[in-house]
Amino acid sequence: MNKVAFITGATRGIGKQIAMVLAENGYDIALNYRTENDNLRETIKEIESKNVKCLAVKGDVSSYENCETFVSQIINKFGKIDVLVNNAGITKDTLLMRMKKEDFEDVIDVNLVGTFNVTKNVISHMMKARSGRIINISSVVGVSGNAGQTNYAASKAGIIGFTKSLAKEVASRGILVNAVAPGFIETQMTDVLKDEIKEKIAETIPLKRMGTATDVANVVKFLASDDSSYITGQVINIDGGMLM
Ligand code: NAP
């Protein structure tokens, strides 16, 4: 029986690549999406071409009710969730002076409360199974801070505290909880930046390039695998050396 991995926000970018890499490694995939579009249909097709099962569940991670519904849909189909990847995330960047209350709340609601909502609905199934892996997608800015991202950095720092606390709560049940903190990764999220700004940022990175979604997905694959069975409560930077 294949292991089952559930990835939120998995129809593009880092989430999609995590789903693809885990599918290539024989996991059945449950993926969450918010918007029904060609990206979703293409992602399902690509996953099924790896000869594994794929279930797509609709819902907004910031809604607790949506999370309750889609987690039970996954359990009904697969009977278990071995690996949870909390990936769905948004940015609403601006300086605090200009930031509206809603910009702050929206980012916290999706990135941090969303991570709680999904994990809270998955954890009881992992507790019963006495095993599981939870991998939360944080960010280097959750560690370093970043001007223009008080909302996003607070949400990603919150994810780190959440990860370490939960890792302590569930270690005795055989559930390992870790976070990855990507640096500057080429996706639609960073596409909004002008090329010259991207080049300038890349110059400041020791490895002199932006990361790819595959750079992140390969570390998530490791954290989901038996090769990482003595690692919990950690935050792994995937940033080309940006933060060292
Ligand atoms: P992306 O291309 O913008 O993709 C984000 C995904 O999250 C989309 O599939 C989006 O779905 C989904 N999503 C957003 N809000 C959602 C919600 N409320 N409920 C369910 N799904 C939702 O971003 P990405 O670059 O791949 O980022 C993925 C994760 O990595 C995020 O947590 C991000 O903060 C983190 N990260 C990214 C970078 C980077 O440089 N790119 C660096 C550090 C950390 P829709 O299509 O419906 O919007």
C-alpha cells in the first residue's frame, strides 16, 4: 500500500513541485486547491501519469470548516494521511505605515491560522496511526525579518514556533514535525519583482542564483522519508546560503 501525502495549495509553484516529487517517489497524493483552473487539471494529469492515485480537494485553508470537510474527504478515500505538507501561503507586502488591518489579518489567517486549521484536523488520524510526518513551509524572512513584510514575516515566524511546540507534543506518538525555510525561490510569488531587482537579490546570495521549486521539494522529500527518522522540531533553510 502506498504512503499518502497531502499537500495544501498544490496546483502551482512549490506545492505543485512537492506533489510531483512525492508522486515520482511512489506516494499517493491528496492535493488541496482553492481555485478551479487549468493549473489544477494539468497537475492532476501529471500526478496520475506517475501511476499513483490523486485526489484533489477544494477549500480555503483559512476556513476551519473547509479544512474539516476536505480532511474527511481524504480519509474517506485513502483511510490515512502519512505526510502533511502545509504549503498554502500568500503575501500582501507593504510598509507597516501603509498596511491596512485586513492586509495583516489576511496573511496571518492563510499562512498561520491555515497551518493550524489543517494540522488540527489531520493530527488525530496520525495519533491513532502512531506515525506521521508534518512539514511546514516557513520562510527565511520568518527568521531574519524583511522590510515591507511585517505580516508575512510574523506569519512565517509563527509557523516556526508552531512547528517546534507541536514537535514536542507529538514526538512520543512517532510523529515528526519540521519546517523548511526557503529563501528566494522562482515561482509566481516572486514573479511580481522586476528582473533587475531579482538579479540584484541573486547577487547577494552566496550561491549566486534564485532557488527552484525542486530545490525545496527535494528537502521535503527527505523530511518525509525514513532517512530523516531522527530529525524533529527543526527548521531547514533552503536559501543558497543567504542567511548564514
Ligand atoms: P504561489 O506560486 O503563489 O502558490 C501559492 C499556492 O497557495 C497557490 O496554489 C494558491 O492557490 C495556494 N493558496 C493561497 N491561498 C490559499 C488558501 N487560502 N487556501 C488554499 N490554498 C491557497 O507561491 P509559492 O512561491 O509556490 O509558495 C508556496 C509556499 O512557499 C508559501 O507558503 C510561501 O509563503 C512559501 N515560500 C515561498 C518563497 C518564494 O520565494 N517563492 C520563499 C519562502 C517561502 P490559488 O491558485 O488558489 O491562489
